[in-house]
Amino acid sequence: MPDKDGDAIVTPYQLWTQDGTALVAPLPPFPDTVGRTMPLDNRLAGTFTVRRSDRPLGIVLIPTGHEPATSPATLPIFAASGDSIGVTGDNWVECPDGFLIWFLTQ
């Protein structure tokens, strides 16, 4: 996965340890600064693909057992303009508190 494309303030609607949703507000200079409510998933580190068809706006990924210490938290954004983006083990190492996949509007 490439370097991060920006940062966002992420406010979960439940505890970080629970799957659910979160309000995501990108910080400038990210090109799309309109906030979104996105799914939030706790996951074990691993390699997988996030598909636009499954998560049209994107997803917040929180590593199980390494949740952010504060709420809200600032997490890195990895943006994609295509139909999918791959997540690798490197993402989990580089972003120990979590990160988000943001599908840019087409």
C-alpha cells in the first residue's frame, strides 16, 4: 500500500473495541473534506482487499487489541479512486492504532 494520503478525525459511535460506525472528518489538505459516516471494523492484522462494491465510501480499520487511546482519534487515510485497494501487514505495522480506506468520489 502507498504512503498515507492524509489524516482524519475519527469519532466512533460505539466503543473502539466494538464494530459499528464512525464519523470521519478529513483534515486539509486532503482533497475531500466533507465528513462521512463509515463502517468501523475491528480486525486482526492481515492481508485482504477492500472493494468499493462492498464498502462504497470506505471503511475504518482498527487492529484488535490496539485500539486508539482517545476518542476522537486522528487516523491516517489511504485513498483509492479505483474499485478496490489492498491492505497488507505493513499497514498494521505503520498504523498501530488503525487507519481508514477512503474511496474518492468518481
